[in-house]
Amino acid sequence: MPTFLTRYASPRSADPLAARLVPWFATLGALLLVAGLVVGLVLAPTDHQQGESYRILYVHVPAAWLAMVCYLAMAFWAAVGLVLNARLSFMMLRALAPSAALLAFLCLWTGALWGKPTWGTWWVWDARLTAVLLLFFLDLGILTLQAAIDDERRGDRAGALLALVGLVNLPVIHWSVQWWNTLHQGASISLGKAPTLAGPMLLGLLLCTAGLWLHVAATVLRRLRCILREREALDEAPVTRPAVSWRPQPVAESAA
Amino acid sequence: MNLEFLSDWLAMGGHGRYVWGAVLAVLLALGIESALLTRRRRRALRDAVDALDAEAGA
């Protein structure tokens, strides 16, 4: 196995790495997200068919993509955890699950807000929408399983199994617009085909996606560090003593 | 900035409540998630320090 993989498979090595990456990811993510929203909401032209309501795309599409990417990452860590019985993999799964659920919810929420002015309804039992709703329920199911089982190791394994089973839903989401006659529009951007979006629209979308991607990466790493602290506190001594304490420090005795 | 332009921009061609509802919901959710994580991290650090102190005191 490559050395860099085994080096960071240990929680003690992962913690400092995460600590170094989080500020970069968070800062860069915020900057890109703000830039993307400025381009998308101010500079990008109005859509000739949907008017201004299309601008929901700048938050809906990144949330939808990242909800799927997060689930894919959860399934990856679940498989690694089950095969190699690596603690860090299960911790990554726990760190990803709340963000995946939040992104799936935001995808549904912003989709409903886009659906009302475009289709005339908040919700329709369309193949794409129903599959994303199922993704949200899968995320909630994984979170619930992990929280409901007192034995953390068993909770980890149960959540990992459900994450792997739910993987079958991802191709359904992706290809639902091709497999079924759905109300949801097809992909505007896909590999191997020229995008159907105008330049500034595409730029805003890519900036928002990159910004949200980095923000989610920072959030997941921050959550991973919390989990590392909580679990290390339960198992053994903390990974490292915090450099700064927020509790009042005793005043040093004067020399006299 | 021209006030009329600002008002038109906020109205988003009559779809302002949908567009801003979506954008603000996402930003609010990300902000709340970050705040909850900060609180969780502080609690985890406090527990870690307590564990160290208890160990040192024992």
C-alpha cells in the first residue's frame, strides 16, 4: 500500500493534516462562493425562457451535485471501513453524513422554489425528484442508525452497510431524466458535450460549485476533528492538548 | 447605485421571493452548520482538557 495512504490512515496523523487544510479550504471556499453569487446574481444575463427565476440554478445545481458526491464519498469510506476495518474510514463516514443530508435537503428545498415559478407546482412525483428524496431519506437513515446504536463500532458498521446499499440510488438519480419521461430538465453540463449555458452563466455556476465544494470539504474536516477529539477522549488520552484554553486561568502569584 | 436598478434587481422580474428564498436558505443553512460545528468543537476540546486535568489530579 502506498506510504502516503498508510501515513494518513492513522487518526493521530489525520488530525494535524485536517487542521492545516481547514483554513485554506474555508477561506478559498467562501471567496469563490461569493464571487460565484456575484457573477450569477448580478452579472449573468437573464434567461430567455425562464427569466430571472433560473438564477436559483447557482445554489440548486451545486447542492445537487455535492449531495451526490458526498454520498459517493460516504459509500467509498464505508467500503474501505468494512474491508480494512479502519477506524478513520468510519469516522469519515460519520463526518460526511450530516453534510450529505443537509445538501440533499437544500437541493430539494431550492428545487421546490424553482419548481413553483417554472412548473407551477412546488413538488411533483417525478423520477428525478423522487430519487433525490430517497437520497435524503438514506442520509437520514444513516445518521439515525449511527445515533441509535449505543456501541459505536456496531453503529459504524450498520451505517456503512446502509451507505453501500443506498449506492444503487445514485445512477438512478443521474440517469432518471434519460430513463423516464420526466418533468425535470436534462443536464446542462456533461462530460464530452459542449455546455448549453452562456459563458457568464457557466462561470457563475462553476465558481459556486467550486466554492461550495471547498466549504463542504472544510466542514467535513472540521467535523472529523470533533469526532477524533470525542472518540479519543473516550478511548484514551486526547490526541493533543489544546493550545488555548477558554477557561479562566489562575492569576500568577506575584513575586512578593 | 441607482435605487430603481436595485429595486428591479431585488424583485428579480417578479420571482424575487423564490430566488432570494433559495439563496438565503442555502447561506443560512451553511452558517448554522458552521456555528453548530464550532460549538461542538469547543465542547469536545473542553471535555479533552477536563480529561487531562482529571488524569493529572488523580
